[in-house]
Amino acid sequence: MAREIFPAGSHLRARVLGLLMVCSILASPATSQTLALPADAIRLDSGRFTFVAFPKDERLARSLLKQVLTTDTFPGLPRPTTHAVIQIAPDMRRFRDWIGPGAPEWGAAIAIPEEGRIVLQGSAANSAAGNPRVTVRHELAHLALYNVLGHMPPRWFDEGYASYAAREWGRDELLATNAALVLRGMPHFENLDRYFYSGESRAQQGYALAQRAVAEIAELDRERGLSLFFVRWRETQSFDVALRRAYGVTEPEMEARWRSNTRRRYGGLALFADVTVGALALLLLLGPAWIARRRRDRRRLAQMRVADAAQEARERESALEALLSGIIHKSPPDSGPEQGAG
């Protein structure tokens, strides 16, 4: 997540403190004893990176430092050279202190391009904070893009590029499971920025759509990707003109292509997912009633079988009684002893 330019207000103090801390890090020698850091904080320097963390996150900081040193290139951009400070917050209170109250509550990390600074949550973060390796690359992509294009990219492109550079392909799952979004709710480029200011759920949709848009642009040139486009954008200061000169398409044509391809690629999957979810919901809703009815039917059938067996037994007894009665009535009466002659 990239941080917009800080507006003046109640969080000015937090911004000033963060900026002073970064300035002290950049201007001080490489030994942590000379830095204006908390007593138990540590500093790790290598290449163009400085990590600031607390002892419980030292292992995480060293692991992330090793990663960023070996993956310090971004699609279509020249290799970054500006210094970057990554602060790992030990808890949510320190995280909020370092980023100020202007950031959304659901943010897991913040890039502040004007200060060359990134703040992310440490090992105390919950699962919603995501994979720190992916998160730190996402935020570094914001800094890299800012160093080349400044504030020219709209918010949707900035976030979409960071997700694309960090290879956050898991965001496609949201498109593949939301038929309403893909088939009916596809926004235009000019409206996509609003997604990032409308709560966490809406923002996640915005990330997925923006990443898909940047990927569509990169696919226009399989050999050079975004590199020529970024050069033209910097030269012309215009997104539309850069698209024309790099790919031979206009912004409306690119937008139509993105909307159409996204619907075609994810619409069927999303519709199938929605139907499947609906069927499962219907099954969960009607399942108990169906089971109860089956049980009642089984009990009634058992009762009917018992009643039929009893009826058959009674009928057999009646038939036997009738048979025996008929045999008795048909037998000849006893004649008694014979009489002698008179």
C-alpha cells in the first residue's frame, strides 16, 4: 500500500517524528550506537537498504534484508539506487505511531515515497498482514515507481503495479469467485481509484482489478513489457500518449480490452463459483428439513409395516378359527351303544 502525500492536520506530528528518525538514520554513521534510536532497537545496513527493528524481529529483518538485496529489480524500471529505510514495528501501537493516523485501519504496511521509508508489521502481526516477504517487495515497488514517475501514476496504477511486481497472483482468486464484480461491476479507469477509499473489502477488489489492468498493459509487448511505456510516460507526462507511443493503443481502447478480457477470463469461473456457493447455501438451508422429513417417513413406514404385520396375524387367526369351526360343524354326531333285540 502506498501512502498519499500527508495532508496537514492532527497526524503532522507523527509524520515529522518519522521523518526526523529517517533523517537521523541516513545522516549518521553505520554504527547503531550513534543513531537516535530506541535503546533496544537494532539497525542493519547493506547496499541501499537500512532495516530498523527490535530484537524479537531481528531474525525477520535479516531474512528480509537478504531477500531485497537479491531481488532488487522491478518490471520495466531501471535498477533503483535511492536509499530505502524499512522499519519493522514490534507491535500495533508502534506501527500506528510510525505511520500516523491518516492510514487506513486495515493496512498491513505503508510506503511513504517522499521519505524513502517503509513501515511494516513485525512478527506480532496477525495472519491478515500477509507474507512479509511479499509485503516488503510490494512496498519497495511503490518506491521504485515513484523514483521514476513521481506522482504521475493514479492510485489504481500505483497499487496495481506494486501487486504485479510482487507477483500477488492470489488476488485473482477474488475475481474468480465474484461473478457480480466481474460480469456487472467492472469499473472504468477513472473510477477505479475510489475502490481504495471505501473500506477493506472494496479495496481488495480494487487491488485485484488494478493488478489485472497492469498485467494487461504489460502483455501488449511480450518482449519489452512495461519498459518502453514507462520511458514514454516520463517523457510525455501523459498516460494516454504513452500508451499510444509504446503500444499503438489509446486509453479507451486499453480500458475496453481490460474489461473484456477480465470478464472472459474470470466471468465463467466466478459464475460457476457463485452457483456452487448458492447451491451449498441452499443445501445447508434445506438439508435439515429434508433430513427431518426422511426420518418422519422412515418412522411412518416402520409403523405401517408393524400395523400390516399385526393385521396379517389377525387375519391368519380369523381364518384358522373359521376353518376349525367349519370342521367341527361337519363331523357326524356320536350314535351311542347299540340296542339289543326286543
